[in-house]
Amino acid sequence: AQKITQTQPGMFVQEKEAVTLDCTYDTSDQSYGLFWYKQPSSGEMIFLIYQGSYDEQNATEGRYSLNFQKARKSANLVISASQLGDSAMYFCAMREGTGNQFYFGTGTSLTVIP
Amino acid sequence: DSGVTQTPKHLITATGQRVTLRCSPRSGDLSVYWYQQSLDQGLQFLIQYYNGEERAKGNILERFSAQQFPDLHSELNLSSLELGDSALYFCASSVVPAGGLYEQYFGPGTRLTVT
């Protein structure tokens, strides 16, 4: 089974609107971390936000928030007030507490429309 | 700027050749990870080192090898190159080894083209 599933290959959002990028994960560990990365067309991978499995509050970083639903094993990224510069690939990732490896999803391509 | 450096930025070589990609982690980070990103495979974890020792192995081919040196920089060696090895190779670093749920910071990547 895939450790990380991103079901939206591509998404479009109007500038200044909010958008949710979906991510579900699969693990039997109690301790794990969930991460989102942004990859613009220039290629670099930029860390956005982190959520620990024991964190009770949803993580927020500026316009980014992580909608963490543990029972459903989902960790959706919410971008508020979208900007043209948000157009990029977005990757969800997980690290299990018992392992060293990061698992990445296949990514979602977000396009912000002016 | 993540603080992780990778050289070279671009590399073009022929099939059958061998290349070395270099990575310097962020100051203070002891863990280095290597990833391959190709169009058809997505982001694939290759290998992780912590303070000079191999800690985890992913989908790394036998033609590929890596090491981490005492100054913590790491090198990824790719040999007997094939057309399918063309990809963007990322190095990432983090401060903690196993069990630490901290983010990784990625370098800018090395784009390898095999002709």
C-alpha cells in the first residue's frame, strides 16, 4: 500500500481564494510526522509546514495550515488567500517514528489564476 | 536558501559513464538524504547517512553508491549510467537521525542528463 496518497494531480484556484490540497497516509506507527513541501518550476523543494501525530492543534504557518484528521488519516494542506506565486507542485510527506525514511506522495500541481 | 548546497547544478554525460554528485548539509545537520526525482517515478528516496554511517536504504540501484565524509559532506556516485538515470537528484539534511520527527531541508538539486 502507498504510504502517502495525493489524489489530485492538478488543481486550479482563483487568486485570493483558499484552496485545499488533499493528502492521506498509511501507517501503523503511533508516532509520526507529516510534512508539506512546495516545488516551484525552478525545481527547489521548499519546506512549508509540519504536523506531529501527537499534536492536538492543527499546524499553521502564515497562509498555510494543515487540516489534520487523525482518525481519517488525512493531512490536507490549506492555502488561504492564494497568490500567483503559489503556483507550484505540492508534495505531502511522512516520516514514521520507527524509521529513517521519508515517504513522499506523487504531488499536486496547483495553478493560481489571476 | 535552505543552507544545503549541491554541486554541480547541471550535468550532461553519456551512457556508460560515471559521475559524482556532491552535497553539503546545513550547518549542524548530521543527517543527509539522497533522492531521485524523475518524471515517471516521482520523488524516490535513495539512501540516508547519519554522521558518516549509512542509516537507511531505499530504492537505490547497485550501480549507485554514496558516502558521508568526516566533514559531513556527502557524495552520490552513479556509474554505468543509462538513459533512464536522467533525473533531478536532491540532497536533503536534517538535524536528527532515526526517530526524530523533524523536517528535512532540501538542496537546489543536480539535474543529470544522460545522452
